[in-house]
Amino acid sequence: MARSISVAMIVKDESAQLAECLSGIAGFADEICLVDTGSRDNTVEIARQHKAKVTFFIWCDDFAAARNESLRKCTKDWIFILDADERVAPEDFVRLRQLVEGPANVCYRFETRNYTNTESVADFHRCRPDDPYRRGFAGWYPSSKVRLFPNNSGARFTGTVHELVHESLEQNGIRTVNSDISIHHYAFMKPPARIQAKQELYLQLGYKKIQENPGDPKAFIELGNQYAEVRDYTNAVGAYRQALMLDPSNAQVLKDLGGALHLIRRSDDAKHALRLAVQLDPSLAEAWRNLGVIHADEKDWTASIGCFERALELDPGWVDAHRYLSVALEGAGLLPQAAEASRKAVESGMTSDALKLYVHQMLRLERRAEARSVIAGLIGRSGAASEFHNVLGELYYYDDLLQEAKEQFALAGQAGSGAAYNNLGVVLYREKLYDKAKQAFEMCLKYEPNHRGAMNNLEKTMACLRNG
């Protein structure tokens, strides 16, 4: 007989996110146990509409206590922890089902992808343009925790904030196994006021946790991470230093300290922390990456190249790797190698910055025909067709291949690029086809009403039409 699954959730004022979340797990969960900690919107009504078992909990500034209340309500064989602003890919529910049919003496740790536009956050991973889970965010940073475990196994969350359950499971003989299933987390889709209120609450609870456990380095690490999340890097540095006083050989904390020091422009201290981090743990790709960024800022290109190459070796999935390496190679005067690296960046799925870098380098190398061939081969493999068509049109234009340039600009415009219509208008204006040029500039302004180039070009074109 197939094993059954309870999904345990704690919520407050999640009406904007909850319906989608519960609809997504409807075919997976045999039971949804939802604990409401004081909602003032229609969260509870939405939960009941989706057949969730709703329990009310008086909030006591303790996330673990609320989580444990949700566990008490679960009656099925396994428990899966999920929040209202989290999603699981539909195809991964099948794999989750397979996990619960396996050994009953294990629990599973999952990576959470926390989507954000804050690129300075530790271990930031840029989203590929065609990533179906990016939802408009620039990238994500990872965190991990146990989410799936057998019921009646002594599970109990600890920690007033950033609560965790794995220690209680391990104490009861439940072994932790890493799952390769990702949880997609959209905390920053909430209104700014809600985000700020939650961040302030986490900081308050972080202080409380330190007061209760002044000798626990993890409490200071969590506080440092929370400060970093709100971009208060000065206080993040202080918290990380406190953690290191209690745990001096923690390479991860040294890595985070180095990143925070760099962001407050203390580069020498940042380099020292990062070098200690990689001495303690040479496999820390992000530490090598951050060290490379500092060297690049200082125009120490040779050192920067070495760091980026090491980071790429350790983390082949680092999406921005080839673009960073390309910038450093160009800075070192190694332009052909830089163009090769930026080509790899474009081919790996990066667009915009990587594409501009590649074209800039190929123009300097006067290898326009080769660049056209590479970019033409990528059209259809990327979700950014308008950018590729537009750049391809520019490369044709540089070689006075005007008919080919017009075709590419038109395709880019049809794919939604206002700037491409401006470029199309420039070619038509050059050919003295003023009526068609006027239409192209007007199309650009339809997409981008404040496009100054199109405004000026339209004015010049209208003057030519008036003058016959």
C-alpha cells in the first residue's frame, strides 16, 4: 500500500500566494495541515476552500513553536514542510512520491532557491533567461534544510527563527539524505512593507536567539545573514566576527565576512578573510569568486583570472563564470581569449551583458562575420530572440549589408524590441525611404515612449518629408 503524505504549513496573511500554492500540491498531498498565526485577510477561507485542516495558533515570537503545532496535526505516514510563497515543479512531485516509498529511517534535505534582485547577496546565482521559475527575478541564492521526514519519528523544530528539525530527527536515529529536488521560494513577491516588517521581525528574533544562546556561533551567523539580507553590511561584519570568535576555523563564515567587508569597501580586510577561507577549504567556489571580483576591481587581472578559473573549475554550473572571466582576460590584454570566454557565456544562456561584451570584443578584433555566424546559430536556442536578432542586425549594418540588417531589425521588432525599430528606421533613413523610416521610429516610440534617439530621428525624418 502506498505511503501517505501530510503537508505541514504555517501561514499569516498569505491570501496573495496561498491559492496557487495549495492548487499546486492538491494532487500530491493526502492531507494539508495549516496553522494560522493571526491572519487578518482571507487566508483561512482560501485554505478551507482547498480542503486544508486549519488550526489557529497564538503567535509567541517563536517560529519553531508554530511549526511544532503543525506537526502535531499531521496524521499521515510522512510529513513535507512547505510555505505559502514556495513552489515545487510539477514533475518533482512524482520524485517526492518515490522518496516516501523508500527507506523509512531517513529524512531528506532540500535546496531552496530564494529568488531575489539583490545581486550582492552571498552565493547569488543569476537566472538563465529561459528559466521558467525566475518570475522576473535576476537570480537566486541557496539555502538548505530538512523538509521531508517520517511521521512519529520524534521530529521537533528548534530555534525561534530560522527553525530547523534535523537535529531532533538525527537524535532519534533518522539519517539525513540530500535530495536534488529544488524548492522555489518567492519571499520578495510580497509588498515592500510586508517584506520590511518580516525582516525587522527576523532581526528582533535573531537578537533574542543570541541572548538565549550567547555561546552558539550559529546564532551570530544567522544574524549576520539577516543583516546582509537587508544590506546592512556593517552590522553583518560585526555578527560574522562574533561567530568567528566562537568558531575561528569556519571557512563559510570567513567567506561571508569577506563578501560583506568588500561591500563596505574594506578590500584589504576582505581579501584577508577570503584567503583564510580558501586555505581552510580550497573547494569554496564562492570564496574564489569573491576574491576574483576584488582583484578585478583593483585591476590585478592576473590574480583575478586565476581566481575565476578556480571558481569555474569547482562550480561548472556558475552561470556568470565565463562573463567574469572574459572581463578579466580583456583587462589583461588577452582579447582573443576574452572573446572566447564571452562566446561561452552567450552560448551558456546568458544574454544582455554577455552578448554586448561578446559583440564589443569581436568588433575590436574585426571578426564580424564570425560573430554573425555564432549569433545566428544561437537564435531559436534562447528565449531572448529579440536581442539576438537586433545584435545580428547591428553586425550586418557595420559591414554595410543593409538588406540583411533590415531583415534582422524587423524580426527583433516583431519579437518585442522597441530599440530594434529605431535601428530599422536608421537604415531606412539612410536609404532615404523616409515614409518607412517614419513608421519604424513611431513603432519604437509605441514600445518605448521615452526613447530619445527615436524622438530625434523622427524629428529629422519629418523635416525631410516636409522638404520633399
